[in-house]
Amino acid sequence: MSARRRLRMGMVGGGPGAFIGAVHRICLAMDGEFTLVAGAFSSDPEKSRQTGAELGLEPARVYGSWEEMAAREAALPAEVRIDAVSIVTPNHVHHGPAIEFLRRGFHVICDKPLTTDSRRAAQMAAAVRKSKRVFALTHNYTGYPMVREARELVRGGKIGQVRKVYAEYLQGWLADPLEKSGQKQASWRVDPKRSGPGGSLGDIGTHAFNLLEHVTGQRVKRLYGKRSSFVPGRKVDDDAMVLLELGGGGNGTLCCSQVCVGEENGLRLRVYGTEGGIEWHQHHPNDLKIYWKDRAPEIRRAANGYLTPSARSLARVPPGHPEGYLEGFANIYRAFARAIRGQKDIEDSFPTVQEGVRGVRFIEAVIASSRRKSWVGLR
Amino acid sequence: MSARRRLRMGMVGGGPGAFIGAVHRICLAMDGEFTLVAGAFSSDPEKSRQTGAELGLEPARVYGSWEEMAAREAALPAEVRIDAVSIVTPNHVHHGPAIEFLRRGFHVICDKPLTTDSRRAAQMAAAVRKSKRVFALTHNYTGYPMVREARELVRGGKIGQVRKVYAEYLQGWLADPLEKSGQKQASWRVDPKRSGPGGSLGDIGTHAFNLLEHVTGQRVKRLYGKRSSFVPGRKVDDDAMVLLELGGGGNGTLCCSQVCVGEENGLRLRVYGTEGGIEWHQHHPNDLKIYWKDRAPEIRRAANGYLTPSARSLARVPPGHPEGYLEGFANIYRAFARAIRGQKDIEDSFPTVQEGVRGVRFIEAVIASSRRKSWVGLR
Amino acid sequence: MSARRRLRMGMVGGGPGAFIGAVHRICLAMDGEFTLVAGAFSSDPEKSRQTGAELGLEPARVYGSWEEMAAREAALPAEVRIDAVSIVTPNHVHHGPAIEFLRRGFHVICDKPLTTDSRRAAQMAAAVRKSKRVFALTHNYTGYPMVREARELVRGGKIGQVRKVYAEYLQGWLADPLEKSGQKQASWRVDPKRSGPGGSLGDIGTHAFNLLEHVTGQRVKRLYGKRSSFVPGRKVDDDAMVLLELGGGGNGTLCCSQVCVGEENGLRLRVYGTEGGIEWHQHHPNDLKIYWKDRAPEIRRAANGYLTPSARSLARVPPGHPEGYLEGFANIYRAFARAIRGQKDIEDSFPTVQEGVRGVRFIEAVIASSRRKSWVGLR
Amino acid sequence: MSARRRLRMGMVGGGPGAFIGAVHRICLAMDGEFTLVAGAFSSDPEKSRQTGAELGLEPARVYGSWEEMAAREAALPAEVRIDAVSIVTPNHVHHGPAIEFLRRGFHVICDKPLTTDSRRAAQMAAAVRKSKRVFALTHNYTGYPMVREARELVRGGKIGQVRKVYAEYLQGWLADPLEKSGQKQASWRVDPKRSGPGGSLGDIGTHAFNLLEHVTGQRVKRLYGKRSSFVPGRKVDDDAMVLLELGGGGNGTLCCSQVCVGEENGLRLRVYGTEGGIEWHQHHPNDLKIYWKDRAPEIRRAANGYLTPSARSLARVPPGHPEGYLEGFANIYRAFARAIRGQKDIEDSFPTVQEGVRGVRFIEAVIASSRRKSWVGLR
């Protein structure tokens, strides 16, 4: 493996106080696939420099803006410049840097939701197509081994034809007007200018939606949604509930909420088919409950030899040594790295710009349905 | 307690092969409040006699029809005739005997749903009012100690103002056309002539609905529903999903299904308020999970001294000795007995004809909403 | 079934304030097998009369002592006198009435532990043999459907040869000197004159021991034990831990404690063989976890069609409607009734005087080992 | 933070096929505290080179033996040579390199158990003392946030005086003679020359022992143990069970097994005091169950604001995003780094050579007790 080298990564966003930037940094490094060498960590150049220094980056590779970073990195010699960029900014600053870095020939891995509206989403999809570069979207929950096992079982027909889907993502952290306290996360996530029109929908609803389509391999074709803003004065939804119909004839519900006091990151998926069902919950991510028609339910556990090869490949440690959020997230980075290296490996997968486009359409469809009080089709 | 005697009970329905009749018989006897002394166990007089003999009843008190039973029991001396009747027939045979026995001065305890349509439901409510007799409806899940604890907490304001409710009752037993096999339960439950127009809605949806209103103390004021019949040829719904709004400003979902393969009797309720939340699931009925805003969640367990007096009063054995479905069901019977005896006890409660009326309206509202594809108000 | 009649039961013990007497009364009546018609409920005749009146018994059948009851009932006509007696007194009052009622030709069902020492235990076993009557011991946990399933699997060789057993019964109710408060249960259970020399050992240790031998079908052949009395001034053990060796070559631990604060009735059994393992806990008694060597663990659930016929036969309601402590206890009564009626049914079973003898020997062996600090054989 | 630089790490062991070496590499890098720059990855120089190449190390820093590495690294300029070394070899190759690297002034982090016997353990402790360097032992389970919370509660007296401890570590992977298949892990772990005399005791029993002393803050002062080798021909124990007495007056059991089929890495700790208790299980490591005397049990969850500062400091992501084995392990590395940097931080801690010495004494004491069949004191 002499030819292998660590890929050089740059980062847009992830400055002081950012939660998700730190997560991305741990995950890109976890498997030795990437080294962070450059960044435009904040729209405030001073903060960007500060973060770069804390991370031990060469000062010359720490930039005051993503525009500067794109231009300067592209001008560096091939053996020095970054291979890829990780975009971890608020939602309204995904579109610009993603298109620019792609245009300049860099691979891009971008936080979700893809962007704030479907027009921009389409532009990003076009940019990916044109660039022939790898674009990954960090719908990180698809990186959990037991989500992969669920997908293999459901797509492989093991539970028969899908009839019912119940997806939910429940949080409680915005039950009070936390945004008024100046808490950074809360502030931008409930500001439609930065988060887009969907609050809970964009932040967590799209995760549940992506998980549902990822595991079933089916598309939501129509939905009926109702959005709520329970906290007075809040400009975006902090709760939504959606009835949905799948392309294959099944139907179900998707609920997301940020006002369910006591819920942490309660992402749960249940799928029932004609022969069985699956149930998964993020809080105990290494367990997958499987229901069967005439047999007792099973609890499959991560890393065991009895899993599908695809699920097994996502584990780093033996059964019973739990892996969690960071490892699942890192699985997206690992797959992204392999795609950059040109590996063809059916066991690997990561969410692409297409999943991102669908996520944005989902937000818009729920908003439209909630406004019109009618079912809305989803392209 | 010299004045106390066991109350004499008659039964309508509960002949050979009936599941719920046997349950009622265990539960009426559990606390020594009632003795079964008479019955019209089947519309087939021979089957009625057979069941009566198996139960060791006096042959003279075993009747060939409920009409005969009502007339003949009423003619018996006061110290011999039944005090109350338990109606455990299919849904379409609740209305007739309930009104007749009430009219003749008997107390009535009746299986749910109350009846097949709201016109009949109103007639039954009127009959109760006029009779001045006790009428109880066996929405038995309200008899679980930890459901009671949840009600006390939620109604007592401990979790603040209710914002979100998620109720569900998932089964898998009708995932295949079991009714074609001649299975007795399945046959009548999917026959609209006997079950009424709501299949899963009547059988289990009304339980979830009742539980939701029971615990929150709020009324569903509007709903949007979608019914499905997944099994080809089935004439009633085997699945429904409902968006709902509560009188107090909260909202939520209610899902019921009989095609979720592997689910047994998955009745679950979650309620979130501004200060906390509760979660309960029938499969582990002695646990109540309580979420708090700034504290760790608790798991309250049945029969403990730290529970509310009301919840504590529903337990028969010490903490850690699990009580289940039959004990919860028997709690309804015990409360019914106490009401007949004229005891005034705030700790006691049981579902009444009013809850029954609401259940029937709920079924009709979901059917109407599902047909019209619009939100429907619920009186 | 015309020949069938309810069996007539008498009770010794179970007067005011007794917990277990009330349990026995619910359980004997649950399946319509027995009717309670007589009793000597207390050594205080007035209290006995009071309980008899509360239960609605004929005053003539309520006795001031068990000796009187045995003599007078035996003198009644065969079609009136009791068939069997239920002994629910403190441990030191099992031996006397059991032998006397057996001698007079009554069937006996007796609470555990059998008695206070092995000499008396042997006398009771001899009395049973001589009487040719049915004698059942209410090691009630063997009546749980999923304990039965575990037994069928383990004895049937499904988990291979048993290597490891971990049995435990943890409570916390005696963590403080509750006996000084006058609490009735606590008072006699920590009084060696009434409970025998083993406190926690007799009260709960024997249950864990019985469960272990019941499920494995093997005998503990040797043990090393250590008893403790954590609460100052307590005269019996409130905690014990035991290493044990099984006849079949396996070994394991048995722990019982009444000072584990917060534990309710934490009876748990785990058994591991060469091919799999089982795990059961009373708090969720309808679940049985089964481990397999090369497959995912299963969670078998009570009442399902996939269970062994023996386990299935112990359920009264459909899957997902939980049954609990009372139902498991009632299964012992039902099996006792069937034995009295002479039914031969391999699906039935109940603990006999032999299990009782072993339980007493177990207590004595742990006490001896703890004193001598050496391994002690168990006959 | 301009003065901060990544610490340079070397590794001894961790060549092809080693599980734990890969774990150490992920964990040392997770928080950006260390960079791996050198290694003697195998006693086979070719394998060492191969691993070094795969990891992208400079060939000059990849050595054919740890002796060579120690000598050559010590000779490098201070700004180039490693700061610390991570020893991840089989147990019999801890002692040599640890002493040598310490002697040459390097900090050392070493896998557990410390070494194969207490004489060597004492030599290592002396070497640490003399060197004035930081020495950490990767009893990694102490790095879990909720283990830390348990420690804070128990040591802080929140559950009162400790009475009972139940520690267990159950696995099933050695239920068959896997060592005969040539599986690398199995081979050395059951070879007393490489693992030391304790098989399961050294591999997992020491973890349970360390966890127990870590959380309670008490020392085991006496024990009675029984070792077993269930698999024919196995030269070390694959199972042990131990009764133990704590310095503070409590007692309990410790069980470890590698033949419990179906168990993965079932490390569980329960501690009960006079006022409450705690329960933790590795499979769901972000949950800590806490029992209270007169209140309902709590489930505290990692990363929440209601935790003790010490426990909170160990989380990298918000509540509900599970962290696992690698993150807990990385917490040891992070604390090690901080100690090297001279930070004084009461929130930090890691197991030291003293815990290692105790672990070796524990193994020897169980072996002695098992042989002599008597209680053995533990220094």
C-alpha cells in the first residue's frame, strides 16, 4: 500500500463554539484517511486564525474567507493543495462554497440539509454533475452499522413488501426560547435567514426523512404535513408531523420535534413489511430489533459475524464494545475517502447530492402542505 | 363489614371460543367483588348451556338469549336476581342488551367500543342517564397503575402545559387474511356488520384514543385521518394514522395498525409538556418513564410508596412483583363494584358511557376525514 | 365436563395484614378451580372470625385454630368438607398443620420454605408419602410462562451442556431495621424463631435456588457460602452469596440480598451452556432472552405460538397482554387442582415436597459453609 | 494556545492482525493530542515495516525491535524524538519495554494487565517512581462518562456507605477451543507464557476488578476465588468467580467468564450503599441507573448538564448522540496527554501503575485462593 497517502482536507466553518465542526474534525481523522491542512473557519478572519492556531495548522493555510481559500488552494501545487473540502457552516452558506470548490476541482463533503431551497439545491446538483468530483452529504446516521443492517434486510426483501414506516426524531432542547439567550447553535437554527424556512424540519426532519428512504430504498411520493411553532415568537417550526405515502404502496408517519422535553436525540425508525419488521433507535445504536411473522424477534448487535457483510464492514471493534455517533459519522468520511481514491466497493455508500436535493424538496413539501392543508406530491 | 356481600353478575356473550369473555370472568372474580350467577353466553342456546355448565352455573340461570335473560332475571326476587350484567358480545350486540338491562334496573359493564355508530351511542347515553344505574365501559388500559400515575402527573400539571401527544397501538395479527381461515376473533372483527365501520379503529384505535384523553384530561378537538386496508379484500380498515389537535393547544399523532408484523399489543403513549414528559408501553406496564427539563429521567415502578395515592391504590402486590393485563382489567371491575355499592372514592374511576360516546365519534371522525381528505372537528 | 365441580379449599393463616394470604386467595380463585369455604386465618380466634366475615365465609367454617379446623372439617360429610388446605402461615407453622391435614386425608398446598429445619422437612416428606395426597409448595416463580420456556429449552438440551449459572434475588426493603417499626412482614421474617435460621436465605434465597434447579434440571451438589447481617442487631442473614457446583459439571453463583437499596424483587436467572444461554428477570417476566452461538439473540415473549406447548399452556391472554406474578402463582394452583382431579398432563407441574426438602437443606448448607468457611456437600 | 503542539507518540506492538493496536491508534489521535510518528510494531521486523508503511510513517522511524526503538529514539534531537510510547504487546512484553522507555525518559501508556506477575509489577512501579515520568495503564472502561458519574456519586457518599458490589465481565468467544484454529487473539491469550497464569482473570477479570475499586474508591482486602477451565486442554482459566470483602465493610462478587455463549463484552457493575445504588453495563454505556431509597430510580445519560462536572467533561458530543468504547478509551489518552503537559485538573484521571500492581495481585490472589480453597488477603 505504498501508493496510499492521507488525503488533504480543508474546512469551511467550524470556528469557535461550533459543535459540528469539531465532530467533523474527529471523524475525518479517525481512520487515518484524511489530514486537516487548511481552513476558513469563520467569516471573521480573526476567529478563523484562532481556530487554525488551536488546531496547529500552518498559518498560511488558514484563510479569512472561503472565497480566498478556494482561490489560494487552487493555486497551490497539486502535491500540496487540499484534495477535498468539508463544509460545516450554517445552511445558507453551503451553496456558495460547495459550487465554488467543485468548480475548482475539489471534492466536497457538506453538512446537511444541502441548502435552503430547491432552486439552489438544483444548482448544486448541476455543479456536482459538471465537476465530476465526489460530493458527499453528512446524513451521518446512515453510517451506523445497524442502520446498514436494516437497509440490507429491508432492501433485500427479508421483511417482505414494506407496508408501514414510522420515523421520528425527537429533541427537547428548544422547548424554551434558548435563542434569546444568545446560545450560538440555537440562534442560527431558528433564524430562517440562516437555517432556511424549515427549523426542526431542516435540522432533524431531513435526517429522519433520509433515514427512511435510505433504509426502505423507496421514495416518499406524497405527503400531508402540519408544522408548529410552540415557542412564542419563534420564526421557524420547532415541530412537524407528516403523513406520507411511499412509492411501493406503503405509508406511514414522520414526526420531528424540538420541544419534547427530556428527549435528547431520539431518532427512531420502524419499518414493517408483509413478513417482518425492523426497529432502531439512536440511543442504543448497536441494537437492531427484527420482528418475524412466526418466530421470536431477534436483537442483532453490531460487529457480529452473523450480520450482512455490509453492516459488518462498518464496525471497528469487536461485538459488545459499543460504537457510537462519531464512528457512524466517520463511516461517511471513510466512504467518501474511498470514493475519492476511486475504489469501487459495493459495501460502501454515503449520501450524495441527490439525497440532499430530496431533503430540500421534503422541507418545501411539508411547508406547502401545512400551508395549503392538502396532500402534496414529492418529486 | 357484615353488610357486604358479593354482587351477583350476569354475562351476555362469552361463549365457546370467546377470548374476552374469559378475561371478564377472571377479572370480575379477582377481588371477590362479584360472583357470576347467570348468563346468555351465545346466540346459540346450546352453546350457551354448554358454557354455563362448564362454569358450574345453575342451569335455570343459563339463558338462550339476552332478551330472555333480561326478562327472567328481572322477575326473580331481589335477593336472588343479578345486580349487574357484563356485555362481552361483538360490537353490534352492545346497544340492544345494554339499553334493555338498564331499562330493567340492572347495572351494566360493557366491552368497547360502545357501539357501532353515534346515533346508537347517543341512545345508550340517554338510557344510562334515565336509568340512574352505573354503566362502565372496559377501556381496561386505564386500569393499569402506571397509567393512573401518568394521569395524575399530567392532569396535576407536573409536566406543565401539554404540547405533544404520541399515541399508538400496533398489532400484527391481521397482517394476513386470517378471517378467511375461520378464526373466530378475526371473522367478526373485520366484518363491518358486526364490528361497525371501523376495523382497527374500533378494536384498538379507540383504546389509544381513550388512553390519550384519559391521561391528558384534554379532548381531541380536531383531527385529520387516513385509513388503510392493506390486506386485499378486507372490508374494514386494518390501519389508520391520525393527526390531532387537543383542546389545550397541543397536538400529536395517533396510529393504530393490525398489520405491523411482530407487534403484539403495542399500546404506547407519550405526552410532552412544557416541563416534562411521560412514556408508557403496555409490554412493560409497571414502568413509567418520566422526563424532566433539568433532571435525569425517572423510571417509576408500580406499587411503590413514592407513587401518588391513586396509582398506589391500584396495586395488589408489592413492588417488583409485576401485575399485568388481567389486574388492570380487574381494577375497572373493582371500581365498578364500588360505584354500585355507592362508595365515593376519589381514587377510583372507570370509563363511562361518555367515553364510549367519544370513542364512537372518534371512529366516525377519522372515517369522515379519511374520505373527505380534510380536518374534521370532534364534538 | 358435567362431572367437574369447584374444589373446596380451606386456608391456614392469611389473617389481617398478611400479604401472602391475600395472594393465595386471588390465585386459587383465578381459574375457577377452587372456592375458599373454610379457614383458620389466625392464631387469634377473633382475628380469624373477622377475616372469615370479610371473605363472606359461613361462620361455622371459620375456626379458631388449625387443629380445630382439621378435626372439624374431617368430620363433615364428604360432599361438604374441604378437599384441600392452603397453608400460608410463617415458616414455623408449616410443619404442624401440613402433617395433620395430610394425615386426615386432605391435599395440601403450602407456602415456602417448606419448614425451618431438615428434620422437620423429612417428617413432612414422610407424611406426604404415607398420605398419598397431593402436596404442592408455592415456589411460584416456576409458574411464569417464560420460566417454563427456559426450562424446556435448557432441559431439552437446546443450549447444550450447562456450564454456568448465575441466580440472584435482590431486594432492598430490609436495608433499614424495619422490624423495629413493628411492620408485620419484617417482624417475623427476621425472627429466627418464626422464620428459621435463614433470613434472606429462607425468604428469597430458596426461591432463587429452586428456580435454578427447576430450569437446569440439575442438582447443586456442593456449595461455598457466605452470609451477612448488614443491619446491626439483626439476628438472621439479610444477605448471602454462594458459589455452587452442579451435578452436571457446571458451576455458578447464587446471590440473595435484602439490603440492595432500590431493588424490588429482582429475581434473575442466567444459564449458559455449550451452545447458547438464557436470561430471565422477574421485572419483565414475559420476556425470555435466548443467546445462541452463531446467531443473534432472541427475545421470546409469552403466549406466542412459537413457544413450546408447555410454556404456551401457562398463558391466559394473547401475546402482548402482560401476565404477571399473580398469574404465575395461579398456575401453581391450577396444576395442583389438576393433580387433585387426577389429570395426567405432562404440560403441568408444580414444586413438591422434594423441592421443599432441598430448599431447607440448601439453607442449612449455606449456614454450615459460612460458619466453617469450607465447601459443603448438598444431598 | 500557540505553545501547544501535538505530542509525538511511538508504539510497541500493534502489527498485522492486532486488534488492540488499531484501537490505540484511533484513540491517541481522536482529540488531536498525539501524532504517531514511530513504532516497533512487531517482533518480526518485516511485519513492523509493513505496518509502518500502511500507517504512512517515515521508514526511518519504524524499528525492528523495541530495544532498537528505545535506543534510537533517545538519540534523536528533543524536538524530533517521541514524547511517549504506547505499549500494546501481549502481556509478557509489557515489563521490558516499559522499564526501558521510562529509563530513557519517555512517558509510557501501557495496555493491561500491567504484567504477568507481581515481582515484575513491583519492578515496573519502581521504575515509574524513579523515572518521574507519566505512566498510564489503559483500564479504558474508567474513561466512560457514566462510569465517571458513578464514581463521583459513590465516592461522594451519595449512595451512603457501600454494602454490596456485584461486578461481572462475561464473554462467550472462547466457549470453543478457538486457540486451535490459529486465531491470533485466542492463541496468545490462552498461552500462559504470553498471557501470564490468569487467562480470563488477566484479560477481563482485571478490568472488572479495576472498575470496582475505581468506582467505590475502596480496596478489596480479602477474597475467595474459584477458577475453571471449561474447554478441555485449555491451560489457563476461562472462567472465575470470586467472593470479596471491601476495606469499608462491604462485600460482593466478581465473576468473569469467556464461555458464556452469546455474551459479547458484558461488563456490568452494581454497587449498593445504605442510601442508594448504581448500575452500569457496557452495552448501553451512556445510561447510568441510580437507585434511591425513597424515590424512583433515575436513568442519567451522558453529556447532560445535570451530571457532575467530571462526568460531563468526558463527553464530546451532545446528549443523545451516543459515545462508545473508542471515546472512553480516548479519554484515557486525553488525560495522559494532559498529565504530560503538566496540567493539573481534578476532572482528569487515568489508571496508573498502582492500579496495575493491584490488578496483578488480584490475579495471583484468586489463583492462590482457588488452589488453597481458602480466603486470601489482598495487599
